[in-house]
Amino acid sequence: MSRIRTGRVGEQIKKELSQIVQNEFKDPRIGFVTITGVDVTNDLSQAKIFLSVFGSDEEKEETLKALHRGTGFLRSELSKRIRLRVTPELIFKLDTSIDYGSRIEKLLGQLNDGEAKK
């Protein structure tokens, strides 16, 4: 039963944080950010937020730093929108699965091109 609840809370956090970052979080270091996933612990005390950031490695690091600095604001806005006993601690991580997937797609394309030439 608790797995279902943590999943629902995670999805709600993902939805609300996406709106907060896009509309209300005013920091020039924030680039094009997409929240790809949220993992919430069973006791709802921590939430790992997985981000995909469009840009160079330097821009990704700056965006991550800006989000770390704005964690207090993000938690307070989240607590206004989601009614929980304790608002989870937010831990931001870069999601590299999209980069990894595009790299594999590129390699498979090169393999197919090599076989087509034979």
C-alpha cells in the first residue's frame, strides 16, 4: 500500500516542481530543465529529483548549483501546493539516461550504415 502512495506523491511532486521551476523560479543560471523522474523514500522524508538539462556540461552544472541554492524556496512553494505532514528534502541529480540513449541510437545508426554499404 505504501508503494502506491509514494508513487502518487512522487508524481505530484514532479508535476508541481515542473510548474514552479518553469513559472516562478527566477534565476538566470537555470537553463532548459525537464524533470524526468522523482524517487520518494517510503517515509516521504526525501525526494530525489532527476533532471535533464539541455546545454553544455558547464550549463548543466550551473543549473544544478542554482537549484541547490533555491532548495528552500522550492520546498516552501511545494509545501503550499501539496498538503503533507512533512515536505520532503529535495535532492537534485542529473539524469543521463537521455544522453546515453541518444549515444546508443547513434552507434546503432552507424552500424546499420556500415552493413548497408556491404
